[in-house]
Amino acid sequence: MGTGKAGRRRDILLVPHTGRSTNLGACAQAAAELSAAGIGVRVMQPSEGDPAVLEATPGLRGLPRYTHSQKAAEGVELILVLGGDGTFLRAADVAHGVGLPVLGINLGHVGFLAEWEQDSLALAIKRVVEGQYWVTDRMTIDVRVFGRDGNLIGSGWALNEVSIDNLNRRGVLDAILEIDGHPVSSFGCDGVIVSSPTGSTAYAFSAGGPVLWPELDAILVVPNNAHALFTKPLVVSPDSTVVVETAPSTQGAVAVMDGFRDLEVPPGARVEVVRGVHPIRWVRLDDSTFTDRLVTKFRLPVSGWRGPAGDSDCNCDCPKHRRSGNRGQ
């Protein structure tokens, strides 16, 4: 267990994606820099693959290792994720309900959930060591599935989305959408995605949903390959209850939360989605905006943008001039 400058004990939980040697090297670098600053380091074992890769990696050998459980988070200051969005979501699963902040460093492809990229790892560690970070809350959603008899089948939560997916691709899932106790529409579909603003840039986006800024608390509903006239995405109040009912005569389905937590949805079931009781605490290292991240991660074309009138001579470090390299002379 490490000790901070004021005598406060500090521990960091590292959650790496262990599929590539470069990721393990980045994890070892982070562990070395944190340890050198007197901060205790523990590592979460991979949920898939050989856990022996941690012991075989110099710099990680001998560190306390934990399985995917809330015990791994006991006494921890924050969780440092070194990987892509899938790794971040699994780390959030540990942080959820215990109020731990999560910081993501992208070692994957798009890595939309990560705060910074791998080339800024050393600076990120430095800011964590010095306490130069702050925490914001990201909305989650809670999910409950009820059988045809009204009995609870199971419950769960998601940071990104819950996707109610048809299990039999030879037919369609007959679904009825309900908002706040009132029916909206019925349709055949491959499934229905119910998403948080954070998840609006993930599966819901691929299915044709809009991008929601994370500062906007709302629930997004996106029918997936639906066969009906009124199947446009809906953005509803964060205080609403969104329900997807399946017809008693339809196919069986499954409710998949964040891509790896499943609940059975038999014919005639109800999937109820509401705003989550526990948000995810999100570590921020700078004041870059969601707009900046959207442009960077999706490589959106912004050439030709002039910005507000009268700022051509500004000496600021605003996103416009960071991108253009023109900060005024």
C-alpha cells in the first residue's frame, strides 16, 4: 500500500488489455511510475486469456493481482484503464456501485471512452500522482426483465446501452415500445437498443441513432432494423421509464448490457429501463470538450472553419488554434 505526501495511503488499480505486448509494456510503465511516487499498485487479471502473462511481464511480476470483482477495488483511489472501450466497460463494472473514479488511456482503436491516448501516458500518470484531476458523473441505466407472469427474471445496469436482441435470425422479434406506461408503437425488428448519452456514440450510433452530448441527461431508444413506418430513434426524459415488451408469440431474445452482461428475455417478457441509481465517476485530466473528442475520434473534416468573427488575432489556447497551429503572433 502506498502513502501520499500527507500520510494518506494511496492505491491504484490497473486494468490492462493484455492481448498485445505493447499494452503490457504500457502497463509496466504506469506501474513503475506510480510505485516510484510511493503509490501502491495492484493489477486486475484478464477475464479472458492466460493470467500468467502478468507474471511473465517485467515490471508487473509480483504485483498483487485480483480477479474481476469488487474486492479488487477495496481501498483504491481510482481505476486506471489501459486499453480500448471494452476494457473500460469491464473496469466500470467493478467501479459501479462503489463510487470509484475511472480513468481511461486508449491503447485500442477508436477508444471513445478514454480520456487520453497512449502517447500522453507519462503526463497522465504525473497528474494522477500530483492529484491534478477532477471527477464528473456519467449517467447510467438500470435494467429489469419481467416474465410473462410478472415475476422478475433478472436485473442489471449499463454505462453504454442495453440491446434487446432477437435470438433467432430466421425471423423477427415482435416488440412493443412503451414510454411512461403508454404504448408508442409495435414493430418487427432485429432488436431494440436503449442507450445512455455515453452509449450514443457506440452501438446506438451504428444502428442510426443520434449523438448525444454527455452533459445532456436523457435516454435514447433506437429500433434496430425494424419493419414499420414509425421506427425513428427517440430521445426521452431521463426520468422516463422505457419498456420493450415482446409478443407472447414471438422469438426468444436476450438483453445484453454493455456487450457482456446478459439477461434472458423469453416471449411475452417486459424489459424496463430507467435512469441508473449509481453513475460512473469519470476522471478528467483537462478541459477539452466533447466536441473536440468527437472531431478527433471520428476524424471529422473541419477544414475551412473560421470560427466566431473577430478572433483571428487571439493568443489563446482554444481548440480552434490548437488544431490549426495558429495561436497568434
